[in-house]
Amino acid sequence: MSQKMTRRRLLLGGAATAAVAIVKTSFGKMVQTGIPEAALDPTKHVGPLPSALGTRSPFEHPQRKATLTSSQTPLQDLYGIITPSDLHFERHHAGVPAIDPNTYELLIHGMVDRPTIFSLSDLKRFPSVSRICFVECSGNFRKPDKESITPQDICGLTSQSEWTGVMLSTLFREVGVKPKATWFLAEGSDAAVMTRSIPVSKGWEEAMIVYAQNGEAIRPQQGYPARLLLPGWEGNTSIKWLRRIELSDGPFMTREETSKYTEPVKDGKIRQFSFTMDARSIITYPAYPVQVQKGWVEIRGLAWSGRGKIARVEISTNAGKTWNIAQLQEPVLDKAHTYFRYLWQWNGDTTEIMSRAIDETGYIQPSLEQLIKARGIGTGYHLNPVTAWLVKRDGQVVYKPEQWK
Amino acid sequence: MFKLRMPYWACVAGIAMSSCEQRADAVPIHFGYGRAATANEIAGKAIAIPPSGIGLPPGNGTVQQGAVVYASKCAACHGVTGVEGPFNILVAPDTANAIPFDRAPKRVKSIGNYWPYATTVFDYVRRAMPYNAPGSLSDEEVYSVTAWLLYANKLIDTTTIINAKTLPAIVMPARKYYVTDNRKGGNGPYE
């Protein structure tokens, strides 16, 4: 209490001579509303004292772009490989449920020796593991027909966190998964009661049930209090708000693995269980709406692959005629966003810049044309084409619309 | 970075079983956390219906009853006949034999021309629809509205009763087009 008084007096003292706005609220309390302008000399005024919760600088406004069904990460505003939790993309099918961690339960049953219910604190007692990996929606592609498009618009449905939780294999052993179980159903407790069927092998290999994201409890939008995490696989399979796992000897053919998250491919076929996210990259700087100046420009961006590590990122600054190797920033992790840089001297001529990722399997990120040639024009999902940015004479960088053909 | 001393699955799979058991510091197979789930608890939660139809509840649905359910609880969002929207089109606007999807960028995908299993209709509607009141339909209502949707998609006639026996037996036209993903990475041709 007395500390608060001291603090208020200090702030008032500062306000007497400067633009710190002290506002009287309806309760008659004096509050400081922040220092919106840089006009103050910060060396002449005591700033706000320590507080319970940190904030961004009032000069920074990174924001997700939200529609009715998703929100996209502002890739162009970020540095490095970790997505701040409040900027992690969202895709959910019936809103964000409010789940009480004290009554939360995870049921594991079906082809197991011991059907078991775990509370959240049970899950937290098991040996824990942390892992940095991306989560990307398999619908992470826009085919805009205009130039005013940002990296966020094109592929903002990918984000990366450090996730902490328990290996699913630990729980599989705990409940005694039977050898004949080949698939499991994961079910969420949102209003869509979202379900996906997953091969048991992924469960034994690297699946996790995570309850923490970037050092704190997982965010509600990302599955609070616990979600499945399947590194490298399309985001929809990493069921959020996980309430149930049912071991089985076949897939359940849920709506999300039939009507949705399947793609038409050549010869009239419909491809199903396309779990893995293929390698992709995007230049996040310079990109629309940035305007560059003649001289040295550091090209920066992200590359990632659901099949392993990024082996190489190549940059073209002449519309794909020649390619040069970009520098990869450590750490280069398995199934993780990897940061790349390439120093380029722009001579002021109109040109196109683009990046392509090569992963450790030797896969080379394709062009949109190559993808459509391989799958047909009716395809959808799992589109990971090279993205080109057009640098105009005045330095204005814009998206280069591509024909869907 | 996330591997513990001994991969758990190796113990379970019987690989290096002896070393699992002999090491004093080996990770235990069983921690004893959690509590046993009762048959009742499981029955109340195990609502997923696979193509075999195992788990389908008792009851019957008719196209006629389904038309009533659809008109009052679904049509506002999916259109009077299932094609008008504003939300997902539920009735295939063309026949199963129209040009394949890979050659038609805007071909509408719906139950009659794209869904591979009829059991999915029951499962999905029961868990997630109507969108504004998910989980509010009785099993009989779900059977009936499923019957209506199958009828509207020209997959059954007006006299077919939909229940735990008849639903899994329906062969969906799109079923034969489904293939499992075969992309493998590497620098072979794109797939």
C-alpha cells in the first residue's frame, strides 16, 4: 500500500513538467496513461516502476489478422524463430472453449490394457520434455491476385513455440497399448468436438501432449489446458483442448479427414491422410509494404520442413535465373522454423527476389506451376510454392501475383 | 534433445528388453498416475463412429422425419434444399460422374460427390451440428437428418430406414477415388 503511494507521488512529480498524462478515472483514482510520444527526454524523468505484468512498447503494434475461422501470424514483424504466444496463428472450427484446469480430464481407452483417466496434474507429474517446432495449417496458402499482400497474408498460418509436456509414448506405456492398435483417435472438447485419426507409429515416435508454450501455460487459443502435438504434421492433427484418445485398428474417417483436409490429385483421385508438411520458405524482409533503398539490403526470412531439418535455403535476386546460398541462423532444428539471411546489393533495377527451401531429404521447394502440374488445377491444401517479391524501380516491394493454371 | 535415456517404445516393442529391465536407472514402464476409467465413463464419451458402424446407437431414422428436422434446424444455414448456403453446401450440385475434381478448380465438394463414408455424416452431425446448438439432437433426429441428407444427395430412396445396420452398408460414390498420401520428400518428381 505504502509502496503504491510512493509510486504515485513519483509519477505525479514527473508529470508536473512533462507529457505524462495523469488521468482521473471515474473512481477518482489518478492513473498514468503512458507516454505515447518520443518527445520526452527519458534521461530527465523517472519512468514507470516495476509491475506485475510486462507490456510491449507502445510504439510496437504486431497484430494477427483475424477472419471468422482463423487468424494469421504477422511474420513480417518478427525476428528469429519463436512466435510470441499471443501472435501464434489460430484455426479453430467452433471458437475457443473455456476449460477449467481443475476439472480437465484426458481419457485414454480402446485397444489398451488399462483404460485410464488423467487429470492435468497427473499429466504434469510424468517425466516432461520440451521441444521447439512449428505448427502449420495445411490450408496455409492464399492465391491473391493483387500486389498489396504481406507475408502474413500469404502464409501466416504457421507459428513456432517451445512446447513442454509429456511424450505420448510415456502415456501409451502407462495404459498398455495393445500390439494390434494401429491408429488412434484424438478428440477435442471444443464445440466442434474436433477429431482426427492418427497412425499409432507417430504416437510412439514423437507425439507429445503439451501443457506449456514458451515457458508458460499454453494459451486458450492454442489448446489450454492440454493439446496433442505432432511435430511436422498438418496443424489440424495436433488436436487442441484434448479430452480423449481412443486406440483402434483402423482410422475413424472423421469429417476432418474426408470432407476436409483431403485434396484432389491427378487422375481424379482424392488424397487422404496427407499428414506431413513439405518444405517451404518465405522472404519476410523485404516484402510488401516495405520500400527499399539502393545499396545493401539484407534479405531475411523463414524456412521449415515437416520432414526434418532445413539443409539449405537458396535465394534468387534475378527472378529465378540464378540461385545463391543463404546463411542459416543457428539453431537449425528438426521440423522447425529456421531463420535465414542473404546480403544483397540492389542496383536500383526492377527485379524479383525469391527463396526456396531444401530439406535434409533433398526435397526442393517447388513453384506453384510445378505443384499444379503434379496434382491438377482442382487441388487444394499442402501448397508450399516459392513466393516471389517484385522490387520496383522506386524501391517499392510488392507481391507478384501468379496465375492459377 | 527430447529423447530420454531409453526410448520407451523400444521397451514396449521388446527391442533391447533385457537392457530395459536390468538398468537401475531405466525409466519405469508404469508410473501409476491417473485413475482407472469405468465402463460407464467410457461409454458416455466414446461417441466416434468408424466406417464399420461399431458404436452406432439403437434407433431408426426416416427421410420424412429428417425433412422436418432439416427444415427447422438446418435449413437456415445450409439452404432450403441443401444447396443455397450461406454455409457449407450439403447436397452435391452435380452427379458423381461429372468431371474429376483435379480438372475442375471450382467444383463444389459435398456429401454426395466427395464424402467416402456415410457413417461420417452421422458422426459429424451428432457431435458438431447444428452449429448454434451442437450436441442437442437426439439419436433418432440424427439418424433422420442423415437419412434426409443421403436422400437429397440421391444416395437412398424415400423408403430407406437409416439405422445401425443400414448406415454402414451404404456405398458412397466417392469412396473409390480415395488414395492414401504417398509423398515421401526427397528430390523425386513432385506429388
